[in-house]
Amino acid sequence: MTSRSADYILSIMDSREKFEKWDRPYADNSLPLNSAQLFLLRAILMLRSLTPYIFMPLSAVYFEILLRAFCDYSFLQGLPYALLVSISAGFAIGFISLLFASPKVSRVVSAILLGSLSIVYALQYFMYTSYRSFMTFDSIFFGAGNVIGEFTGVFFLAILSGIHVILAFMLPLALFLVFTGKHFRFMNVSKKNRTRRLTFVTMMLIVFMVGNMVVLAVSENDMAAYTADYNFDGSSRRLGLLTGIMLDLRYSAFGNPHTAVFIVKDPQPPPSSAPEQPPNVQPPVSPGIPSGSLPEIGPQPVEYGYNEINFNFDDLIDNERNSRIRGVHEYVSSLSGSRQNAHTGIFEGKNLILITAEAFSKQVVDPVMTPTLYRLVNNGFYFSDYYQPGWGSSTSGGEYSIITGHAPTSGVRSIRIAADQNASFTIGNRLQSLGYFSAAYHNGTYTYYNRNSTHTKFGYSTFSALNNGMTGHVKAVWPASDLEMMEYSVPQFIYERPFSVYYMTISGHGNYSNTGNNMARKNWNAFPEQYDGMSSFIRAYMACNLELEYALEYLIEVLERAGIADDTVIVLSTDHYPYALEHSNSWGTDKEYLSELFGYPVNTLADRDSSALIIWSGSLENEHKDLAYEVSSPTFSLDILPTLLNLFGLEFDSRLFSGRDVFSEAEPLVFWLNRSWITDYGFFNGSNSSFTPAPDVTVPDDYVSRIRNIVNNRINLSTAILENDYFNTLFRSDGSVRR
């Protein structure tokens, strides 16, 4: 190409007047260009005229495909709908930028929107690789400052290890800035064709909106993820990240109307699914009958009552104007409460220590390395088929499910919302109303997840943590010591009778390495030689949890020395699985280590979230020894609260909880927010709607559809209670029933 021709082509690209002339399907033969040069100019000008239409949609499609390629969830699942939404969003961004008459303003607005989209996708990549879950804006930004301040090293490791991902997501922005620069200007907007472009983009938006509705109409699973089955993580995976964001903004502002629909009533379980009964447990003989007045025919059955409260649901339904609250009234009133049982009230009046143990798993329990944990497991209620679902909100979701007995359907903000509502049915508030001394402790920063303003609402008069009473007693290292927290806190309540105490531990937190984790480094050499075969990551994880063992050893020793071990109940569960053992650049792991820890391949949510629940009391080693046994039926964190309310003999309505009293006849059921579930009959995978029966089990007809309906009801119940402050319609702030 001659210098003159090249200069002329550049002059056309730089001149709006010449550009308008050449933005037509014909050429002026008087110009000094040969046929090849003319073809090149036409191609450049055509690309230049089309770029405002296609660049933004293509960029949005690129982001979605790149996210799916970098993450390890199903690439093709819901892809057609995700791409349609991405294209629509791209046209919407283009539409916004074309609204401005000034090309400079349009360029700046476009760059801001495109850059923001790049950041959103990059952030979600880091959320997924760190926690195996996409998180809402609220969850990300609420926890961002805590993450940077609490474990800065992990944060910067994640950024450095993922720099290539950041650059990949920033590529469209870089191309945009280059091709709208001085020598290219592919995306300049002229006043003459601005109306034409706006019309085109508007038409394309309409076309793709119609296309979206068509896709939803033909796919039942896509429609469910969009409406009744919505949760941010699952819906973002299936329908695309932009869909998840759009639905989160909509449902956060106005609520999800689809979750107010219940299948009334829950179908009854088949007779073959009778609950497991503890061995050697005989119901007591009815009192008041003189000895020898009846022939010796063995203990007579006891007719237990129901854990129900006599609400006047007819009046509540008739007088309720809010259709969503009325729907909950109708659903709850259609249920039958679970029965009281031989375990009802066996802990009445006893002290309670409720522990949420950071990233705890049952693989930690060992007769040699963790003798105290081993003692608790073998001399109390040990729930061996226990699950703590990953609720998509990390530790906050785990705490919420344990404290409230409901699923955190609004992510990290769930616990903050609940703290401002009627929480009279938490175990902390129930015991506090009976005059119990109460306190909560955490050996992390006191403002993390706003615990300083939430936990005192759940029945704990004081909350102590680092920078809030614990400083100077617990070393401010990462992670801090559970033993030091116990040594600081136990003397504060050991002489208070009775007491109700809550702990959120932190020693078991990742990352798991001998250099980046203070507890791993402290306890690294505690392992005898036979443990040398384990990987360094697993060894670090086990070393971290030794600090929990030492804390429990100290606690039990003090309780026994004070003579109150038999009068104290210890409940220990986890907040989530040890996600820092998954293959992730964020945690510095070079492969999947969960499978090594668990001893089996981790393929499903049930594999991943399997853990253990321990309920121990000295009385289960003595007075109630015959009642202690291993519970092998499926249980999960939502079962903890109703089970404790029953064990402590506290009045409650079992119909108001998404979990069950494990010792009742209620049917075992564990569920996840993506509608996966597990029962004695098998596991249902909500991501692909497949059911795997348990070995040697005959599944009743229509069993899967029946349980799917129940799971939908339980999740909708959790959502409705949280979104509508439902307990406030039933109870006063002191826990008394509104009449």
C-alpha cells in the first residue's frame, strides 16, 4: 500500500464527514485507491459501523464463557439461556452508551460499564475458587474488608496466583480503549446515525428478551432456577452470572413471590420409613401406679404429647392481610408436630456450651491424637451421618443455620436481618429468659460478620472477641488459639449457675501450611512418626484442629474440677467443610486434598459436606448412660435447634422449623439450597435432577417427587420467615404467644 493511500485511509477514519460519506455500500472511484485497498477500506468502515452494535454483546458472552471455562462446574448446563442473557446485557450496555450525544462521554461511560463487568466476573471467579460458591454483592463487599484485614497473606496470594485470570477478564476493556483511541475510533457515535443505532439496539433487546422467555418456557429446570428454586449460587451457575445478579437485585428489593407458594400439605411418609430408635431405651412406667398392682408384662407404652403450641391459626389466617404471611400460616397449620419422646427434658436445667468449630470434620477424631474428642464421641450422642451444607455464605451461613434452625436463603445478610427480628426461639434467648447467665466468644476480630451487633440479639448478654475484651489474653496471630480463648473465658462463667455460652472457634481456619498458619506451625511436631505419610496440607489441617482438642481438654478438666460436668451439655458442630483443602490458587493447594482427608472421592455435595455433630454431657456417662448412642440416620445443622429445645424440655412448635427433633419420629431429611437432598432412601442431586438409591433399599412409588415437594416447602419456609419477620406475628419479644 502506498504512503499516499495509507494516509488517505487514515484521513477517512479521522474525518467524520468522510466517514459518513464512506459509511455506504458504494465507493467513489475518483479516490486514489486500487481494488484491494478499496476492499480493505470498506471492511474497516463496515467493522467500524458495526462495532457499537456487536462489541458489548460479544464481550458479555466472552465473560460468561471465560468464567465457565476457568471454574469447574458444568460448562454446558443452561448455556443457551446464559448466552442469551449475556447478549441482551451487552446490548443494554451499548444502548446506555449510545444515549449520550458526545462521543467522548459515550466512550467514558462505555469504558466504565465494561470495566465494571470485568471486575464483577473476576471477583466471582475468586469467590468460586476460594469457597466453591458464587456470592452476592452484599456478601462480597460485606466480607471484603474482613478478609483483607484478617488474613491479608491469603488475600494477596489469591490475587498474585490469579493475575492471568484478571488479565483475561480485562481484555475486552483493553481492546475497547485501543480501538476507540485516536488512530482507530471504531466506536465513535455520530449525530446523524445515532437514532438509527438506538433503534437497532432497542429492537435487538426486544428480540433477545423474547428469546429468553422462550428458553425458560421450554426448560422446566431453567424456569425453576429463575423462580421458585432461585438461589444466587445455583441460579448463577445454571442461568449465567448476569441472571443471578439481576434476580438477586430484584428479589432483595421486592422479595421472591414464588417462595410464598407451598405444597399443602406435606404428604405423609410411608410406614417403611420408621425412624431409628436408640438401643436399650425403654419408656418409663406411668407414675402413680403402686408396685405389684399389675402383672409383670413389662413397661407400658407412654403416650407422648406433641411439640406444638396451640396457635389460633384460623383467626390468624382470617385477619392477615399480607398474602405471604397468610401462606405461611396456612402451610404451618396443615402440618402435624413431632412427638415428644424418651429424650424430652433429659437436660432440663443444665448448663449449655454451644460450639461452632471452624472447618471441623469427623476425620479429626482420633483415640491417640484427640482423646478428648474421642471421649465425647463415644460417650454422648454422636451423629455420624451429619451434614453442614455449604450455604453459599461461608461461616456466616453455618452459624445462622445452627443458631436459628433455618437455611440462610439471603446469604451473608441472613444473620443480620434475623438479628433485627423476633429471635425469641433461639436456644440462647430461651435459656436467657429463664435466668441463665449468657455470653458469646470468638477468637477473631470482634467486628467480623458484624458479630458484635448480631450475637447479643440471639440470647447472649455479652460478646467478647479480639479488640473487644479478649486482647491481651489471646495472641493476635493468624489464626488465634482456641485454647487461649477457653483459658480467658471459662473463668468468667464457671461459677455462674446455670449458664448458656456460645463459642465460634477459629484455630481450624485455612490456609493450611506450616508457614502461613500459626496453629499448624505450633502443633506441627505433635504428630508421631506414623503420621509422616500424610501430605503437608492434611498435616497442617490436623495440627490446626489439635488446638481445638486442647481447648476441649481444658474445658472438660475445669468442668469436672468444679463438679458440674454432669450438669453441663456441650454441643459441637462445624460451620462448613474445610474448603481450603480444595484445589485452589487462592489457598495455594496444587490438587484436591479433601478426598485425601475424607478417604473417598468427593463428587457430590453430600460427599463434600459430610461432618459430625456431637452432643455430650457428663450425665450421658452416668445418669443417662443408657440413652447415649450413635445416631446413624441423616441429620444436618437445621436439626440442632429443635433437638436441643426438646432435650432441654423447652416449649416449642416443631412445625415452625425447617429441621427436626432428631429423637422424634419425624422423617430424616437433609437438603441443600440447590434442592439436592439426602434421606435414608438415597441422594437426590439437584444440579442434574438425578436420584441414587441407598444400597439394599426399596424406594416407594412417588417417593422422589414427594420429598422434592417437602424440600421446596422447607426452603420456602426458611425464606418466608426471614423475609417477613414471621415469628413476630406469633410471639412477643419475650417469647410469649400473641393471643
